[in-house]
Amino acid sequence: MKVCLVGNQNSGKTSLFNVLTGMNQKVGNWPGVTIDRKEGIIKSTDIQIIDLPGVYSLNPFTSEEKITRDFLLNEEYDVILNIIDSTSIERSLYLTTQLLDLNKNVVVALNMCDLLAKKGFHVHEDMLSKLLKVPVIKISALKNEGIDDLINAIKNQNNSYKSIKIFESDIENSIDKLSENIESNKRYNALKIIEDDTLYLKSEHPEAKEIIDNLYSRYQKRMDEVIADQRYNFIVKNKDKYFHADKDEETTSDKIDKVILNKYLAIPIFILIMALVYFLSVGLVGSFTVDGIDYLINLLKDSVENGLNSINAFPWLTSLICDGIITGVGAVLNFVPQLIILFICISVLETVGYMARISFFLDKVFRKFGLSGKSIIPFIVGSGCSVPGIMTTRTIENEKEKKTTIMLTPFIPCSAKLPIITLFTTFFFGSLAWLVSLSLYFLAIVIILLSAILLKKFYMKGESENYILELPEYKTPSFKYVSRDVIEKVWSFIKRAGSVIFICSILVWFLSSFSWTFTYGVPIEQSILASIGNILAYPFYPVIGELSWASTVSALLGLVAKEQVVSSMSVIAGLAETVEDGSLIFAQNGIFGFFTPLSAYSYMVFVLFSAPCIGAIGAMRREFKSLKTTFKAVAYQTLLAYILASLITGVGSLIMLFI
């Protein structure tokens, strides 16, 4: 048996998929979490289930809605499992009425009934089942309740579909008449013809024009509007049969939103929340963990080095393992504790429902810059990793806004950039490291908005579309889902350190240890890497105000992976024997330039805003569907970073002269 899971965005669809299959897909309390179809097997059965992207109707606007509509119309399956958010039942049932038009077996899962009960409302599933003529099962995907009953309802489907008549008689008669000459999806396709959908050829149904004309003269409105109105009329007219209110009072979510979404308090609260996130992840944790883990890694390095020396290993092999691999990979792993705290904070904000609200509130601000609240979701996801952030832009209908968001999403500081931020801010700004880190986050938002204006004016002209969002109920974060989300992200970071960073560390070690004649053990200033870096250091001079080949090549290696900036600096510093006072990279001989707080800040700005890693560039290429557009985006990002960092160094240096 094959089952397709269909529902509105943010209805708990992915949570139900995880419960049914035991898989670990992304769960979030905001729309658009599922951006592609996913497949699995329901536990203890041989039933295949396909999780389709969330939709509000079968009239597609986004690429995700098209994926769902095309699957439902063209693929072979046995049952539609329609999950409904009970707290938004009227909106949810609109999609249900469209699914019933497909003449397929449908099972309805009423999710979040426990949250609805807390608000003082109840859905009578028996009455709703009688009205829709399909099984209706109450569940809680979060609490794993009602799942066995739901699986049994799926198993008991036996092609016993019974159509329901929800439209007025003249429309129902027109549907029946058109259906006579339609081979598949009879009722759905007949309705599309009546709605005058441009995807359906009227020439194949010569009687259609007369039917549509008669209906238009009857209603004096576009028929797609009439059909939509009558769907809602059916839902509302019968609401008393299946929906009951115990009380009518302001909910807890409503009370919280009066503060969180207050026009005067929303932005200050957002700033305070993000300040707390960076204080916990970079300030509080950063000050306690980096030195401790660095000590353990150095202890490992010394132990391995002593062990290799005791067996008279080749000096180059000892250096490769200790100065290259352990130093390079270890420099990145130093920052895992901060990442854990950052991921916990972001995951909690997502699952509670706050991120959906800030996207709703900032929609008014972003609209002035040619974006909308829908662009904020990729930015939020991008704070973990730019690749899924870029992929999340698929939920944006407006093509120009989508391309703009793809180009700007890598500007958000992601987990790979956190090691760079932490290393520089901790060393140069001490107890104010978290505040400087926060300034980079808000600088990213400012750059995004200013870039959006430029792109709208000169490149991607067009208006952003309306952002319609039904705010989810506030939910207590689930320890299981938060921990699963955090573990998945941290493990992804560690795997990258164990693969990409591992390989790059070996490469940096080799280029730093050998000359062009492949002589090992030459002074690092005579190495292959130094000779390449010395050429590139001249155009990089305005960024930090120094001719520093090591800083230059480290920044450029960030194209492979942003964490590689820290790894490369650590390997080079170790080989140059410049580790002083516990610092990995900042030595008095100036191999990395004579960094000051000003040049360190401008260096961070360049690394953060220049072209993203190869993985993110690949994601941009897939979403743009154009190599030329991808090249333009990368060129814009790098040029902007170069100009911005140079301005910070230049203007800051001038100011310092007068202080």
C-alpha cells in the first residue's frame, strides 16, 4: 500500500511522518519546513508513505505546491492521509474538500486536538466523519497519541470512496455533465474546466464554453471565486455539527502576542532575544569552553607526537599528523560547545513559534526593501547552514523576490562562520565578544536590506507579494525534537570537520611545508603557499591594511568551507612556530599581519560576507537554474565584502588618527 501525506504548512505533517516512520526529518513551528517530497515505511508495516510539501490548496503558486499537486494527479497511490491542524480547522478543511474531489480514499488525521481543548474548543470527529464520508481520527503527533488508530484506519481502506456534494445544484450538474467526457480525476478536472483554469484545454470539451457562460450569467463572478466561496460556505455552514466551543475567551497565545507583536516592543524584544542567544553561545560558553577543549587537543597532539617520535617515525609524517591534521581539525572542533548552545537557542525559538511571529512582524519592514516576511524564513534556517536556507527559498512564489533571497541568504552568519567570529572576538574584544558578535548579526541584516534595495532598483525589479500567515499556537519545546535537531546539526558540522576540513588541512600543511622544488622543511616564508599568498596579498591589502599572505590565503580557503579559515590559520601558525600566550594565530612576527581590533573586525566582515562555501554555491546554482546568475551572485557577494571591509579599515584608520 502507498500512502501520501498531505496537509497545510505547519500542520504537524513532518512530525507525523517522523512518528509513523521513525525517521528524523526537520520539524519547525513555522510554514515551509518540508521543501521536497520524502519517503519512508510506516513502522511494523509494509506501507510506504510519501511526505509531500505543505499546501493550502491544489491551486499551485509555488514550486512546492506544484510538486504536491502533480503527485496527487499523476502518480499511483492508494490512500491520501490528510493531516489537519485542529486549531485552524476552517482553513484546513478547505484543502480537504479539494482532496475529496480526487475520487481517492482519504483518511483525515485531526492533529493538535489537545491544544484545541486547552483553548476551550472540541472537534467531534464522528460528526465530521459523517459529513465528509471518510474516516476521521484524533491524534497528537507530538505526544504520539492516536497513531495506532490512524494506522488501522489506513489499513482498512478498500476503495470505498463516496463522493460528497458541496456545491449548489447548477454547479454539481455542470460537474456531472463535464465528467462524462473525462477519463481520469473526473470531478477535479471538471472543476478546473469550470474555474477556467488555463492549464486545461477547453477545445477538448466543446460543451465547456456554454456551461461556463451559463454559470457566469448566473453568478456574475469569476467561477474560481464562486467555487472557493462555496467551499468555505460548506465548511462554515456545517461547523456547528462538528465543532463545539466550551468558552469564548482570549487565549494565552493572544495575550503573549499583545506584547511580542506590539508595534513599539517587537523590535526591542527581538534585539534582546538575539543578544541573549549570542551572550549564551559566544560570551558565556565561549569564555569557558574554548581554552578547555584547546588544552585537550594540544594534549592529544603532544601524546601523538611523543608516540610517533618514540617509534622514530619520519619527521614529515609526524608533522603531517600533528601540525596538519590534529591542529587543523582540532581548531574547528574547539567551537562545538558554542554551536550546541546556538543550535539549542535557535531550535527552541523555532519550535515555540516565535520565529514565525518575527517573520510576520518584519514583513512590514522587509516590504519597504523589496522583500517580504517569506524571505525571513530562509534567513532563519540559514543561521544553521546556508545550504538548507537557500533551499527554503522554494516557498517564495515571486520569482524575483526568490532570486534576491537566494543571493542574500549567505550573508547571515551560519554555524560555519561562528568559529571565525568566536576566535577573533574572544581574542580582541574579551568580555565584549558576544556584543561584537551580535553587531555582526545585525550588520548582516542591514547589508541584506541595503542589498535588496540595490537589486530591486538595478537588477531584479518588481514588487514583493503579499505575505499571508496564520500564526501558530505557542508550544512548549519538545526535548526530543530539539535534541534531535541539535544533534543532527552538530553531527553535520563534525562530519564536515572530519572530511572537508581534514582534506584541506592536509593540503594546507603540504603547501606550507614544501617549496616548489618539493623540498620538505623549508621556512614557511619560502613555501608554495607563501609564494602564492604573496601575490594575492597586494589586492587584499585594503581589507586589513597589511600585506599578509597567510591572512589572504586563509580567507580564500574559506570558499571551500568557512571553518577552513580558522583551520588554515592554525596549521600555518603551528608550522611557523608562532603560538604565543595561548593564541593560535596572532604572533609578533607579523606572519598574519599586525592585527588590531579594527583590522580584525574588517577581516571578519570580509570573510562573513564574501562568496559562501562551495556547498552553498552549489545550492545557489540549483535554485537559480543558471550558471550565469550564480556567477553574478558570487561576484556581487565578494565585491560587496571587499568594499565593505576596505571601508571599515580605511575610515576606521582615519578616525584613529584623530583620537
